[in-house]
Amino acid sequence: MAQPDFKNFPKLRQKLWVLVFGTETRAGKVFDIVLLWAIVLSVLSVMLESVKELNDQFGNVFAILEWSFTILFSIEYLLRILITRKPRKYVFSFFGIVDLLALLPTYLTLIFAGGSYLMVIRTIRLLRIMRILKLSRYLREASVLGNALIASRHKIFVFIGSVFTLVMIVGTLMYIVESGENSTFTSIPRGIYWAIVTVTTVGYGDISPQTTLGQGLASLLMLMGYAIIAVPTGIVTSEIASAEFERRASESNEKKCDLCGNTVHDHDAEYCKKCGNQI
């Protein structure tokens, strides 16, 4: 986050901004590291608490840890609201909602009390696992992957639409081919379900073709499945490689070859990789 103009900031608010958002400062780095460990440990605590034997033995310890993490995240949430210029924008942003979801489950258990609400409490407390999403704020690679997914969204939507069309056609054909008294393909939706399971190479085996024509069609769909799975991977990988190329090009922009004008160099390069001229 870009550093704001501190002219109208009180001194305390300036210090808090540097603490929360100043990732280049020592205090900011310590703050981020503490939060990272708190997120990881809180999620680990939730998972261990779901083990009945551990919960029976260390239930009080888990309760103390949970409230400690909740108080810490509450302080962080309030700090972000107080020091940001547009609190409403933060509250309704993705990370603002994630931060709120990290707090609500524990506080809601104070409202839903009593034996008849035990199942509700259990469900609400499981939402604490959402804290893992808070990690993405501190992972630079997560933003790179997110940008790659956004850049390739149109291609992925077209791909998903094509796959959906394929499974609808194959599912309908299998319903027609396998129709019979003892057939497991009892409807077109059930045939589409089988096609999805087959094309993704999951293969539950709860539905299977019995006729020769149906088995032949299934074999073709299985082979197509291997090729189809590789398509979205290739699309996203291409976008990531393109983003990385642009990043390196921008970083090496200062090193422009006087002879050929090439600006794409390794960060520690002394000679142009295109013409060999010293840069």
C-alpha cells in the first residue's frame, strides 16, 4: 500500500499506519510476522480441536488460545479501520470481510448458548478456518497468481463452456445408448453426471456403461479427459510466464543496450544477451 500524505494525520495515527502497513520498517515486519504466526497457529488450533481425544484432554487450552487469537485479530481489525482514510471501503473489501469472518465465530458462540444450540455453535466455530485466507495478504506470489487468473478468465470461461457442452452431449448420448431395464443411466442428468466424473478422470464407478457402443464412447471420453485437464493449466501458466517476463523487463529497463536497444536482461547482466555489447 502506498504511503499516504501524513499532513493531516495525528502523530499516533502516523505511528499506527507505519506499524500496520509499513512492511519496509522493522516494526512493520515484526507486526506482519506476529500476525502470520498467529494465523497459522489459530488454524492449527481449530483443526486439532476437532479431534475428540485432544479436545477432551486440552479443551481449556484450546479455549484460551482461541480467545487470545480472537483478541489479537480484533485489535488488528480495529487498527485497520481507524488508520485507513476510507474505513467503509476497507470494511466491505475482500480482506475486510475475511478479517471480520475471522472474528465473528468466537463472538457468536457467546450468543448461541445452551444444549439445543450445540450443533449451531459447532458449525459457526468451523468458520474460523477462514482465517487461512488472511495469509494471502502477506504472500506476494498470491497476487501474481490472482492476476494471472484474472487475465485468463475469458479463456477459462470459454473452456468451461466447451467442456460443459461436451458433457451434456455425451451424457445425453449415453442415456440413449444405455437405455434399458437394468441400465444405471436412468436420466439425462445422471448421464451428464457420469460424463463429468469420466472426463475429469475421477471414475467413481457407481455408473458404468454395459453395451459395446457405450463402452467405446466412454473410452473416447476418457482419452479426451487427459487432454482437457491440461488446457486450463496451460492457459494460467502462459499468463504467469507473460507476467514474469514483463516484470523482469521493467526491472531491467534501466539497462538499455546502446547498440541494439534491447531492454530485456538478467538483473546481474553486464553484457547484452542479444548483441553482446557491454551495458
